[in-house]
Amino acid sequence: MPVRDEAAKLAGEIAELRHAIHREPEIGLDLPKTQAKVLDALDGLPLEISTGRALSSVTAVLRGDGAHSRPGPVVLLRGDMDALPVTEETGLPYASAIPGAMHACGHDLHTAMLAGAAKLLSARQADLPGSVIFMFQPGEEGYAGARHMINEGVLDAAGQRPVAAYALHVTSNKLPCGMFSTRPGPMLAAADQITVTVHGRGGHASQPHRAADPIPAACEMVLALQTMVTRKFDVFDPVVVTVGSFHAGTTDNVIGDSARFLATARSYSAASRTALADQVPRLIRDIATAHGLTADAEYAAEYPVTVNDAAEAAFATAAIADAFGPGRGEIAEFPITGAEDFSFVLEQVPGAFVFLGACPPDRDPESAPTNHSARALFDDAALAEGTALYAELALRRLALG
Ligand SMILES: [Zn+2]
Ligand SMILES: [Zn+2]
């Protein structure tokens, strides 16, 4: 039976698991209820299961019997499990029962689809010419859960390094339901945080010459960062710097002692990222010095660029066309400015990150609320398709050796 038909047969139970996870969202690295649901779904399957120490991850290894004399290659499939600090406004019958927590990025679908793929592939264990690592990961949304799992050995869980790693991500807008999208090279940006504190000397607002006002210098820094982006970086290797938070002072007639702002920096190459980390703090400090002030500028590396291996992206594209038919996959023209901690896996293992449209058919993908919105909807119709693609990628890649 084709993999897609087997996935369609599992659609009901995959949706049931998804709804249960959706109803009880958990945020961060510690997701005990979600972990319990995953362990329950995997119960009875021929998997070697281990759980995380620093986080509530689940690593499951399926060892195929079809490799004969050699153990065969290893493929890693990843699904993230965490929710966001958002209060759900979808009105779904299975909407979050927990105020302030919602699966607004669709990770409930990823978890359920990966569990479905584990079941589907377990049924084919006898013919499987290698091993599959199922990586159920907490803490994607800013907690670097993937890095924690790598530190705890997920990449070596099957005894040898995977030859390839794949992740799926659903999207509530942009793509029609069931459409896959990937590209070779950069798929998502690197995301880093810039924290700046400008130290001045407070005083009376009517006598600024007797004080050292941090606000004009801090404003100059905000504008200078934008000038730096356009003057110091290649337009064909884009960089985004956005100051998202700016705080200084208390009232109109007082000069405060300090000003503070936070910015996010997005980039698509190691060269641009290194240049940002080098140039941003220098620019900030030198502007402060020019005004007789001092400034602390901290450039904190968060997630690296998510880079799809060209051969693996081509392999995934071909697998989508062959398994789902023409018109179901697209090569994304541009990367996304969002970031992903699957980037840490792709730094060590060649692979591909693939988007899957889950916009409900009665919504316009162009205007539907985006991932992270309190009104984002992800259609259950995507579940069987995502499950099938996870399984197809593993089966086809293991067959390549
Ligand atoms: Zn997200
Ligand atoms: Zn996400």
C-alpha cells in the first residue's frame, strides 16, 4: 500500500493526538504532559526510547531489519513540541484550555505527524534498510531545545551519525493547504539579540549642559544601525536590524542616567553574522564616546542560519513530486526572515527544512492570520500529508544508502 494511503488510514488517530496536545499546550523546555502523550502514542512500537535530562525530549530509534550484513544508514526526523505564550482566540472545539498558552506555531501538528510516521515506519521495520531517529523536541521558540538535545546525544542515538536530517513546519498562511515548500541553501535567517545600555549622567532637563543626556546618543545609535545595514552589507546577502524595545527616562523635566534598547539582528550568511557581531558593538561604543558617554553593547548569538543542503533539498523536492504528484511542491524563491533551532542540527548533518501549508481551505492564504497569531488556524487535512512526507523522506533516503 502506498505510504500516503497508510498515512490517510492513520489520520483519525493522528488528529486525536494533535487535538489532545493542542488542548494542553506547554511552553519552553519542560513539557511533561506533552512528553507523556508522545510516550503513550509510541507505546508498543518496536522503538528504543530515551528521554531528556535537561529537557522533556523524547528520542526514539527504529532499527530496520532490512539492512542485512551492515547496520545501514541513519536518517533523523525532527518534530518540535512546544507552544507559545499566547491566549488562543480561535474558538476551536479543541482550543487551548490554558490561558496564556497556545499552539500558535503548529508544533502540535509536527508532534502528531512525527508520532504517526513512527507508527507507519515501525510497520515496515522488516524492510527498512537502516535506522530512523525520531527527534521529539521541546523549546524551539527561543529556548534552543535542539542544541540541548544535540548536547544530550540525539545525533548519535542510533550509534552512528545520520546521513540526512529533515524537519517539517506547518504554516497557517501563505501556502495553500497541502502545498510543500523548500529551497536549497538558506531557508531561514540567523537571529541574534543586541542589548545596549547607554550610560549618561542625570540632571535637570532645563540645563542639559550640566548633565550627560543619554537619549540623543541612543537615538543616534538606532539610526546609525540602519545606516550601517545599508552601507556595510551586500544587498544580495541581506541583513535586518530592528530595534524592538527602547526605554529611557521618567518624565519631561528630568534627564535620566541611562537609556536602554534591544534589537534583533537577522542574517543569512556566516560572514554577515560575524560582521554584525563585530561592527554593531563598535558602532555603539564609538557613538557613545563621541558624545562623552559610555555604552555597553552586547551581541548575543541565538539561532544560526538554517541552511538546507542543496542535494538534500533537491532530494526532498523530487520525493514530494514523486509521492504527491506535480503541483504539490514549490521551490521557495526567497528564504524566510524567521529563525529555527533545527539550524543547529543542519550545522552538523546535511538535510532539509520543508514548509507545509495548513491554511484551512475556506481561508485565503494571503490574508489568513500568520503563525504566532492568537487566531492562527492549522487544518487537520495537513496531518496525513505531513506524516506521509516524513515517512517518504526516511524510506527513500535510507534506500539511497
Ligand atoms: Zn514559531
Ligand atoms: Zn515553529
